[in-house]
Amino acid sequence: MKRNVGSAERVVRVVVGVILLALVVVGPQTWWGLVGLIPIVTALWGWCPLWSALGISTHRPGVR
């Protein structure tokens, strides 16, 4: 698994994931908010299987 998610994108993924997870607790309180785990996990790994399949990479070598 070669990294393909850049630093700025990782931050955006965590923010979006937290917002989606908040839907489980507040808002419409649906289980669809658990979809927020996907962007959080991919941000922590630094690797996205969809980006890999599409050949996309926002990661710059040498930058964590």
C-alpha cells in the first residue's frame, strides 16, 4: 500500500469524517453517519483504495 493521500487532503478527510459521524449523535441521527469512518480511516492510513484504483495520488514524496 503506497501512500496516495496528501497532507491537506488528510485534514479534509478527518474534518468531513467527524462531521458525518456527528450525524449519528445529533442531526437526523441516522446510521448513515457511520460512513464518516471511511474518510477518517483512509486519512489515518494515508492510503485510499479508490484513489489507488483510479491512479490518483495527492501525496508528495518526502512530505508526511
